[in-house]
Amino acid sequence: MSSLYIHIPFCASACPYCDFAFVVGRDGIGSRYVDALIAEFSRRSENLDGVDTVYFGGGTPSALAPPNLGRILNAVNERFDISEAEVTLEANPNDHAKFADFRNLGITRLSLGVQSTNLQTLKRLGRTHGPIDVSIAVDLARHAGFDNVNVDAIFGCPDQSLSDWKKDLTNLLELGPDHLSLYGLTVEPETQYARLQDNGQLPLPDEDTQSAMYDFALSLTERAGLEQYEISNFARPRFESRHNLACWNGEAYLGIGMSAHSFLGRRRTWNARRLNDYLDRIESGDKAQVGFEILNDQKRQIERVMLGLRTRDGIDVSLLSTQRSADRLVSENLIEHAGNGLRLTHKGKHIADLVCAELVRDL
């Protein structure tokens, strides 16, 4: 079984921190884009032996009209039995009027791009919804029949204090999500935030404050009954994202749509990043892929360490040819032994990328 990722690039506005592939103000092109998605899927689905998870990411997938979303799901259903699949849709809280339609189409998991419940933080993040829209969205998601709701949030935002974050996260948990994804703000190149930072106009919390924000998140989510199963992800028991787990475990996935990546066998491919380029390629009968990489044994091992160490279970020590770096990291209380595996400690979670970079020396 494999996973299917479907990229929906449409957004109502551009968020200043976002470096994903998206387009703004192309409302009239939705049906044409869906035609292209279905065409690409029909050509490439032969690479899959089945589909266990479907993930609509973006962009803002909830910007699609429900009939167009239904066309995509019908195409997938005609090729594979996804009656038991986890089908996730990323959604803007402002699109709550469509939630019942999405549920009726077969979406089983709703991932709400909340980011914050603080009005000033939402404005700084360029979000178009307000705090009241967040609670309305969660209520309407439940009313529509969604019993698996994720909430995305960002900490370390411009002018955000530790007190702000504590109130924010408390408010988010009071909504009763089944799953919570918490991301520290990263300033990506070529975004509006990057330009502001270059001009000294992006007042971010210092590292100590951001570290305290993360510590508070670990503590409060645990008290709320959410278990951390990956660096940035927390869930009630049995509500872990099956799609994300499959990716972190190095399992195969097919990505369709503008900018989508795929990983099948040892081959990683990526599609055209610009909308017109993607459409032109599909409509002319060409492949959407514009690049590929064949992963050798060493690269596969590095990926297993980099992805696996971020998870609750960590990595199997058998992946390592030596344990010199591992022993040192254990002595520094950055990783710990757990059965036949190694996993990050509380201290190590704060610098996970650095720990991973050190550990791959043992491959």
C-alpha cells in the first residue's frame, strides 16, 4: 500500500512566511486544474499497488469547489478502494460553509490552518480569519461529522511573547482537537518575511523565548492528553496521522499536481513548480516531472535517520555501522536508548536537526 498526495495551489492571499507553491487570484482556473490532476493521476496510478492514505495539501485545498474535489475523489475511487483510507483535507477556517460537503464527499480528516487564536498574531501572519472564525470552524467541523480534526499552529511569531503563546495554546487546546501540529516559525528565503528580516523589520522572539515556548507546548499538550509522536506533532491515542507516519517511515508515495514530489522505489521525482508550466505539460501529453533523483544505499540510510529520529520510536541501532557519535550524544543526554532503538531526549528535541547531522556520521 502507498500514499497519495494531491497538491491544490489556490490561495485567497499570500501569507508572508509561506514558501510553498501557491497561486493567488486564479479562481476561474479550478476546473481546468482538476482536469490536469485527473489526467496525471490516470497516467501515474499504475505505479501504485493500492492507496492507504490520501492527503490534499496546498495552497488551500478547501478553496476548491466541492464538485471539483468530488471529481478528484471519484477518479481515485475508480482506480483504488479507498473506503478504509485516511483522507485528509487542509482547510482554511473561513471555508467552514463547505465542511459538510467535504465530509459527504468522503474526506475523513480535516486539517485546519488555524495558526493562532490571537488577533494581532493572525494579522502579522497575514491570515484572513479571526479568532471567532477558529471556534466556529471547529464547531462546524464536528457538526459536519468530522471525528478526526487537526489544528495547525505557529509559535515564535513576530512580536509574540511567551505569555501570548501560553494563552494561544491554551485556547487551541480548549477547542478539543484530536491532533495538533505545532511549528516554530522559520523564515524561508525569498518570502516577505525574509525581506523584512534583511531590513531589520522582523521582531522575532529570541532563541531562549522560542525554546521556552516549545517546552510549554510539550508540557501543556501532555496534560491535555495529547501524545507527542513526532517533533512537531501531537495526537490523542489512535489519532496519529497515518499519512505523515508513512512518509516518516520512508514508505512509498505518489504526488500529483503542481510542485508535488513522489517517492517510489528508490526514485524521487518532482513536478513543475509553476502553474502554467504544469498545465501545459499535462495538456500536451507530456510528463509533469521536471527532475528526479535515484537514492543509493547511503542516501536511503541518511533519510531513515533524519526522518526516523524525529519520531516517538526513533531509529533502530542496526542502521548504524558504528556508535561513536551515538555514544557521545547519549552521554550528552541528547538521545537515549529505548529497547533496540535510539530516540531524542527532551533536550535533544530542541536541536533535533543538529543531533541528526551528528548521528549520520555513524552510518
